[in-house]
Amino acid sequence: MPIYIKLERSNEYVALLAKGKWELSYQIQELERWLIENSEDLVASHYIADIGFSIREQACGGGAILSPEAMSIMGKLGIKLYLSEYCE
């Protein structure tokens, strides 16, 4: 379960995204897409978006970029972003 979004003090998921995909850049794209498509359906509260990712082999720079639009949506809705690194 690479990305889950839930209310901070709840075990009930609001969304599960990028199932089976562990590449951070793909996950950021999926999170942004979901935020843009679903932000109007959520009320501002205290959410957690947790991205579980694996490090790219031989990574030497570059990587995922979270857009200002996505960060703005997360700020308005009260979504904290957790980045959880996992070994292969």
C-alpha cells in the first residue's frame, strides 16, 4: 500500500493510491492527480497522506517534484505529508 490518505486520528482510509507501485516520482504524480480530482469533495480537517517508497538503485539526484498546486490543496485541506522509506 504505497500511498494512503486518512484522517489523522482514525484508521479509516479516505483513499489508497498507487497500489503495487513503489517509485516515488510515480506516486507523487498519482497523489497530485488525486488531489486535483477530489479536493472539492473533502472538508478541511486533519489528514495524513503517507507515501511508502523504495529508493531507486544507483540514484544520484533528481527525483519527484510536488507542485505548488498540490501543496496548496494539501495546506487548505490540512493534509500532512509523510514520506516512509522502505527497503526492497
